[in-house]
Amino acid sequence: MTSSHTPEERLALYVDHENVAIGARDIGYRFDPQPLLEALVERGRLITRRAYADWNLFRDDRRGMVDANMELIEIPQRSDSVRKNAADIQMAVDAMELALTRDFVSTFVIVSGDSDFTPLVSKLRELNKRVIGVGLKGSTSAMLPPACDEFLFYDRLEGIPRRETRGGGPAQGRPKKKPTSPTSSKRGGGGGKGAAAAPTPEPTPDPKSSSQKQDLRKLERLITRTLAGIQSSAAGAVQASNLKRALLRKDPTFNEGDFGFRGFRELLRHLADGGVITLTDGSAPGDPEVDFPSAPRDEDGAFQLLRDTVKELMVELGGDPPLSGLKDQLRKRQPDFSEKDLGYSGFLQFCKAAVTKDIVEMDWEEEDAEYYLYVEEGDGKA
């Protein structure tokens, strides 16, 4: 009889206590391992818990660490050595020893924002170990998160304790934004050949939309782009778990909780309700298959926008418009246009799809090293 039981992950936790304790103190928090442990037990079984520091300098933290069943590794301060390097080296040696002698340990959790641990992370991954990094948002080196399989910011975890209540008086609200000039969203003049259109940022922010909604739009585009990439490189259905792993490989700091969702499946259901993706039951319970709708939301409208824009530019320019600058022209007519909302990885791919569907025609001119788009006269389409 075949068992469907999935072996649980076994985690080893290593804490560079001095680094995270000082980083937390600088932003008004106190490092308590309990919120971190609660986040980690959701990911697997904790086998080893070690914290490294000169504990004479962190007497106030010892009780909380012992209550959390942490093994305290003493790195005493010596007058003839650098305490920080001694702790880092001992932690790296212990982690490598465990990786080489305990095959059943599948995941290593490195709690530090120090870039000095990047080589350790790389070596652990070479040994086929998964690595979760943990650090403070403001004090973590930019080199460390991309090296990890997943990265958690301690100051984003639930239940972390504040060191002290800061300064008196209620927090002040943000001043209201000044209304955007109505002319900023209207079609600009001089759309001819001579008007060099500056590249439009991706995506175009809507001044009426809150920053949270803008972030959610960026998340939608990240997910559709990632899903399209997986589908183009692998045959078969895309499981939700595979999509989540791909998102973490792109951005190890990704966490659906930052957008108000309690779990990844809740995020996917939200996107499915909005017509961004479809969900169907997969072979594994609780791991649905993710796909694009057979007719992605407003795809017909996007293709029609492209066709109408090309036709207008053919009249304005007295010839076929080039691909370069064409996306800017679409956004003058529809500011929130993005091909990534429809799952296309780039604007050229979107235009090629339009050619395939006989929406427009496109030719490559070798002399100009440029694509030109046009609409055939009398093709009978609106």
C-alpha cells in the first residue's frame, strides 16, 4: 500500500545573537526567539537550536533564550581577538559539521543579517540543504536574502516584543495628497515620429489607488509572469506548491501575509475570483493546479486597444509605426495597460500573440533592426 504521507522537514536553527539583538534594539524591539520558533514549527520539526554570543554582555536575554530551549554557545570576549569573528566562525563550523554528519537535517535556519554568512549559505545549498535566512529589515545586508531559499524579516513576525514605548502623543496622520492635474492623464500631443517618448515605468501607479492596492497589483503581475514562465519551460499542470517555490526563488522575502492573506491558497483564491487565474483540484489534496483562464480577463480589449492604436498611428505618421515606443502610445490611451496582467512576459510576446490571432500584422526590417506593425486595409475587422 502506497502512503501519501509527506516526510516532514527537519530544521537546524543557528542564531548570531549579537547581530539580531543589537539590530532589534536599534529599532525599538527586543529579540525574543518565541515568535520566530512559532513561524519555524509551521515549516517543520526543529532538531537543533543554538545561539552564539558572549552571554555576559547579554545577561537580560539569557532567561528568554533558555525558556525557548535554546542551547547557548558561549563566545567569551578576549582582549587579543575580535569577538564578532570568533562567533561567526564557530557558528559556521558547527553548521557545516551538522550538514556533513546528519543527512536527515534538510533545512538550516541562519539568523543574522551579516553578509559574512553568505558563503556558508552557498555551501549549505551546494550540499542540497534548504536555507532559511532571518534578519532585521533595516540592518540586513542586501547580499544575504538572495542567497537563501527563503528569507524572513524578524520585525514582520507576529508577536515580537517592543523594547519600550516610544515617545509621547498619538501618531500623526499623513497629509492628504494634492489632487493630480487633470491634464496629466489626457492624451499628449506631438505623438508623431519626432516626439521621443520617454520610457514609461512599469507599472504605472494610479494616484487614486492606495499603496497597498498598488503593491497587490505588482503581486498579481509577479504571479502571472511567474506562472507563464513555468508553463513555457515545463510540460504538464502547474501545482500551487510549485508556483510558491518559484516565487520564493525569485524573491526569498516573499510572504503572502504582507498583503493581508492568511495563506497562499487564500491569495490564489482571491486571484481566481478576480479572473486572473483558474484553480482546479490537483492530484495531491490541498495542492490545486493553477492555470490562466481560457480567455484571460479583458484580453480581447487589450488586443483591440493595440489594433486601434496602430491604426491611429498609421494615419498620424503616414506609415507603419515601429514597435519601440508603441507601448507608451497604448498607455497614453489606457494608463493602466500592462501585458503582464494577461500573463505575457513582455510587450513583444504580446504583439506576436496579436499577430497569431490576426489582430495586427508585424514585419521585421533588417536595415532598421526594428519591428513595424500595421493593419491590413479592408480586412473586415472593426
